[in-house]
Amino acid sequence: MEGILVGVNGTVEADEALDWAVREASSSGHPLTVVRVAPAVDEARLTGVLEEVRAETAAILDRARERHEPFDAEYAVLPGPVPDALLTASADAQMLVLGRRRRGRIGRRVLGSVSTTVVENAQVPVTVVRHIDRPTGEPLDVPPPSDGPRVVVGVDTSTPSVAALRHAAEVAAHSGALLEPVFAWQITTLAPLPGSWGWAPPIDDYENFARECLDAAISAAEVDLPAGRLRPRVVHGQAAKVLIEASQGADRLVVGARGLGGFDRLLLGSTSRQVLDFAGCPVTVLRG
């Protein structure tokens, strides 16, 4: 399936993902397909189950049409298991969109098993739209006011982050958003500065080197946006924390599935996992 695919299952978080996907399809011009995975049953019951799920999926789409301006979309019902069905269906897509529930400050949950499997193995960008449950009386986390749409992208010197930057630039181009590439650096995460063996350079030299790395990534990603819509930032701090803070009030945070964190045993890097759990906006993850 081509275009933008969004997985639905009748839950609040899936409906919010569908709403996000409708807006993304309208902005990007890509076709939209709503995908529902039927529960695994024996072959004798499969036909009846598929018919029932098709009716439920059509109803989900009809309700979405009531919430938006008229839009074109198709729907498909596939047999499970859920991760396998979504991964197969999205193989030729421009993006796969998933909803996910996260609790408030008390009882937070990490990324669910389906989302984890899909994000770690998808060959296309995956956007996770998070619904937040808050206990009664818990104050809302109100993002700071924004002057307009803003796309934040985490950048280091890795290939996945350059792919993320290129994708984020495309999103900013078709949506009219400000692109904010963020390079989070610490002395321990930067390579030794050229000519610095045997002595400790001033801290400003490290920051300048980080800025050079960010400029090189922007060049490698062939970002072509007006100067007023490109705001590169070099920030001293731990990458996940810096990106989570930058995501507050943003329309989207884009990251590579793997960076330079050194967690070779993980398909999904430590920074990517943390921003998926705690970012203040939808997160798009790309594999390099």
C-alpha cells in the first residue's frame, strides 16, 4: 500500500492517530489508508470475523469524516498478528501512523510491545501519536505558545540522523513549518577535536565544533529552506533531555532509529526510546 497508512482499533489513542494522519495526508498530498488488523482466529471463523471488523472500520472512518473537512481515504482489514500485518502493509508506504496511550506523571507506561516491534522493524517512517491519561485533578502540561508550526529534528553525525533531517526538511517544506535541527552535545559524545591530542581545548571550541557538525549534516541532507524557516540549534546537554524539552509546543519531533549512543544490542536507540515515551508532540522515527 502506498501513501500514509494509519492503524486503528477503535480506541481513543487510535482515533487521535487517525485525526493526525488525516491532517498529514491533506498537507502532504499523499493518499490515506486506514488499516485495521482482525484478531487471530481459526480459518473457519475468519470470513465472519473479517466482515464484522470491516463494518467496525467503516464506522471508525465515518466518525472521522464528521470531525474533519471532507477528505478521501480507503480502508483495509487484514488478518493478524498485528505487527506483522502492519509491517507488511506499510512496506511501500510513505509513512505509517500509530496511536499510543501514555499515562500522566503517575503510572507512566513505556512504549507498548506492538509499537516497539513496528518502530524497530519498519522500513518506512513511523509516527507515534500519543494520548495522555491524567488522573483526576492532575494539572495539564500546557506547552509554551508557538508563533507557527514547528518541526524539531534531532541531529548528530550518524547516517540515521541525516535521513531524519532530510525527512523533517521535506515535512517543513510542504507544511510551511519552521525547521529546527537540534544538535545536543556533551564532551563525552563528541569526537576529539582536530589537533587537540594531549590537551583540553576551551569549552567554546567544543561548541564551535558541534556547530560545524550540525552545519555539515544540514549540507549532507541538502536542506533547502528560506533562512527564516531554518533555525539550527546547538545545545549542551544529554540528547534525549534536550530533544524532549525542544519538543514542547512543536508539531512534530523527528529522530533516527539509531544514533551514536552505543547501544548496539538495540534496534531502537536509547534516545529514540526516551523521546517516544516523553516527548511533548508526535514523534516520527526513521531508520537510516
